[in-house]
Amino acid sequence: MFDRDFPAFGPPHNIGEKPNNVLSDALKKLENLLSGFKLGEGVVDTSVQTVMKCLRNPRLPVSQFEGRLYDCSYLLLSSVHSKVIRTVCSLMMLILSVL
């Protein structure tokens, strides 16, 4: 039985407002959930909404998103992964056609 005090924890981390940092933090929370950790009430919904908001943000570098997607691709169904890759490629082509 644990009978000592827990160590003092530092303040919550500040991830800033850069879309790639916000996306990374939200994906990390979702990866923790998929790994079996229990998240607080509403954290899953908030994290999914944050991921979707980041993906819609034009400031998010597409290459960084693709890198993160490949990092967690083993957690996705292959059909979902394929659809996401196709969607990202379509978005990249659309962006390049506008430039």
C-alpha cells in the first residue's frame, strides 16, 4: 500500500496557438485513449473537435499533418487511413491550383 505523498506536479503545459502544436496535443490525447488510458469527461469530444478545427486551419502545414497521420496510421483502419490520405492529396491539389 502506498502511504507517502505524491510529488508536486508542475503547472499545466502551455502548447501555444500554433496549429501544428495544438493538433499534436489533441492527437496525443486521442492516442492515449486508444492505448487504454481513461480521459476526463468531455476530453474526447473536445479533442476530436480540436483536430477537426486544426485540419481546417489553412496555417497548418500539410506536410506536418501527413507526418502525424503516418505516425498514428497503425491505429486507424486501413480504409479510414486510405480515405484520409486521398482527402489530403485532394486538398493539396486544390491549394496548389489556387496558388
